Amino acid sequence: MVRSAVTLAGGGDRATIGSCGSFSAGLMALSARFSPSAEEPTEKEIETFNKDRRYVDEFRDWFFSEFGSVVCADVQERQLGRSFNLMDEKELLAFRDFPQVHEKCAQVYTKAAIRVAEILAREENTQE
């Protein structure tokens, strides 16, 4: 799953107009846990998924609250004070050289990963 999430960075292959990679990766992890596994899910599996969707909604609402948006450029603006067009080579280089960019982006994906882990751990504990 980690390998499949790498190109989500920068709003989906650096497009920045898409969802923040940290948000998208969080959705991937939650979907891997809660989505029906069958190609043709039963009514019970669909009912369970619709009930468990509250965990996905919780993550989305938290992400909005924490970072003001799920859009990469908006999250950059909030974290860095400006956004970068990562598809433009000059902008990409400026982004990479921007002071504290790695620290600020690491804060986003670390907080998102911790939040997803908390949701999964809490859900696991309610299943026992």
C-alpha cells in the first residue's frame, strides 16, 4: 500500500489541484480496512460498510479542521504561507528549497497517519 501511495504526494502526481497526498493515503488505509472485499458484496457487507463509513467521515472532518482543506495547494498555503505549482520545474525547485518544507509536510502526513492509526485502533478495540 505504501508503494501505491507514493504518487499521491503533491495533490496526485504533483498536480497540487487535487487532494493532499496525506489525505488520500489516509482514505486508502481506511478503505482497505472498511470497504467490502467481495466483487459482489452482500447486502450485509454493504450495510456494514455504510455503518463503518463514519470512520472515513471522521477522518475527513478532522483533516478539514486541522488543515483547513483537503486540497494540496490549500494545505501548502496554510502550512507554508504559499502554494507551489509542483508541475512547473521552477516552482518544484523553489518548493524543495523552501525553508522548513520537509518539516511542514512531514507534520501533515505524520498527523494524518497518527489519526488513521487511532481510528483503526479504536475500531479494533470496539470489535473485541
